[in-house]
Amino acid sequence: ATIALSRAKEQGGRQICFFTDAMGRELIARHRLERDLKQGLIRQEVSLHYQPIVNLQNGQPLGFECLLRWHHSEQGFIRPDIFIPIAESSGLIRDLGNWVIETACRQLAHWRRQGWSLYASVNISTRQIPDGVAPNWLLKVTRDLGLEPAALVLEVTESVFATDLEAVTDWLREVRALGFRIYLDDFGTGYSSLSYLKNFPLDAVKVDRTFVRDMVEQERDRALIRAILAMCQELDLQVVAEGIENAVQRQLLCDLDCAYGQGYLFSRPLPVGEFEAFLKAHAS
Ligand code: C2E
Ligand code: MG
Ligand code: MG
Ligand code: MG
């Protein structure tokens, strides 16, 4: 920031000085959040919320996605869209990500003991692959809790394909060979190439909520979802529709034979106690 400032002075530009000032403030704010998040992990300011993944036909919960929440001591709740990128660029995502996996598995094991037959799905940042999450560590975590590997789903986004493709592929193959499941998250928004669907070891794709949001109004979005469903069926991939907010969207998806879904229509992501209440209310 000092260098930028002196350069701005040389050029005598007022606007440029103002700009670097703002940039400096942003850097400091970001640095603070980074430091606070590190502390927050230790001070237990982070928690998971759980959102059911349901059978679209009957609404029964089959599993749940674990979504990270951070309650900052002074600033209150900070959105994952804000703090996850900070965790990624600072490298903290590894510790944070491992905490998520352990917490999710412990919670799942607890609910299994209570008789709920569910699976847990966690988001894995591209920055955690391949070195941040060792396949053998995953095996140990689940085994110690008496969970079979298939009880754990790892959600990756299409951005994994933009990194070291070979290393990522090896990691995916290894993890999947151990029995863990892989979902491709936010499908349709990233660098997707259809060849990835063919060549990568995947269990399901999660159709991004922007398609679901627009499908009621836009025939084009409906056509896209129809095409994704047909393609996934050919490739033996399951499909989970994200962001279902109303009954019309659900009905359209059911009509297209989409089997699984997630969204506010069924439930928002909930803290532990409220999620348990949701499970009891939906006991079949
Ligand atoms: P995502 O994995 O695609 O998660 C789905 C997001 O959509 C969640 O936002 C969820 O609250 C929201 N959502 C669910 N149903 C609906 C709906 O019906 N309508 C609308 N408008 N939104 C819905 P959230 O919890 O804010 O998380 C945002 C993103 O942050 C996640 O997107 C994921 O990419 C990332 N994230 C969250 N937790 C973790 C984590 O533990 N690790 C990593 N690496 N990323 C995480
Ligand atoms: Mg996800
Ligand atoms: Mg998603
Ligand atoms: Mg997302």
C-alpha cells in the first residue's frame, strides 16, 4: 500500500490517492477477518447448519447438506460467500474444512444412533484438493465413528477442473474407490465441459438453483434442465435440484422425473435442534 501511495503522489492524482486509500482499508478489513476467522475456529464461533436433501415425490429427507456458519463476535453472522474466499486465499480452509468434515460425521453418527437413516453432504473447496483432504484421513474419520464411506458425500464445484486436472482426477478416483460419494455442485454455472461428466468419477450432479429459479417463467431453462436430466440418466448419474422454493418448481421437476431436491420449500438450513424437529415432523 505504501508503494502504491508514493506512486500515486508522484503522479499527483487525487483520485488515485483516494482509490489506494480505499484499497488499503479493504486490505486491512480483509486481513482482520482472516485473523478473526482463525480465532473464531478456535473460539467455536463457527457452526454447521443442516439442510435436508429430499425425495421430490414424497418430500422425505434422505440426507442433509452441511453449511458453514460464522458468528463473528462483533459483526454478527457473516455470509459464507464472504468468509469462504478469505479462508481459501489464506489457506485456513484446510483446518476449517477438516473441522466441517469431522463435525458433519460426528453429527451424522449421532443421528444414525437415534435411528435416522440419512447421509451427510459436505462442501469441499477446490483449494482442499488434492492435498488438504487425505483419502486415508477420510477413511479414519468415518471408520472411527462406525460410518460406512458411502454415508459421506463430498460436493465439489466445476472449478476443480480448472486446476491440476491430473492430480484432481487421481484424488477423485481414490476417494471414490474407497466408497465415498462425489456430487458435482452448482452444475451449469462453471467451466463445465460435458466430457468431464463422462470421464470423472461422479455420483450425482446438483443442478444450480438459477436454473430452478427461472424454469417456471423461462422455457429455455426448462429445456436445459430437461437436457441435463436426460444426459445424466444416460450416464447413470443422479440429479439433485437445488434452490426449490415453491410447489410449482417442485411439480415441474417431478414431471421431468427429477428424483431429488433441496430448497426452502422443504426447509432452510437449520441449526441442530431445529433440524431434529424437522426430522421428527417428517418421520414416515
Ligand atoms: P452451495 O454449496 O451451493 O450451498 C447452497 C446454498 O444455497 C446455501 O447458501 C443455501 O443456504 C442456499 N439455499 C438452499 N436452498 C435455497 C433456496 O431454496 N433458495 C435460495 N435462494 N437459496 C437456497 P449458503 O449457506 O449461504 O452457502 C453459500 C455457499 O458457501 C455454498 O453454496 C458453498 O459453496 C459455500 N459453503 C458453505 N459451507 C461451506 C463449507 O463448509 N465449505 C466450503 N468449501 N464451502 C462452503
Ligand atoms: Mg453445496
Ligand atoms: Mg450448490
Ligand atoms: Mg453455491
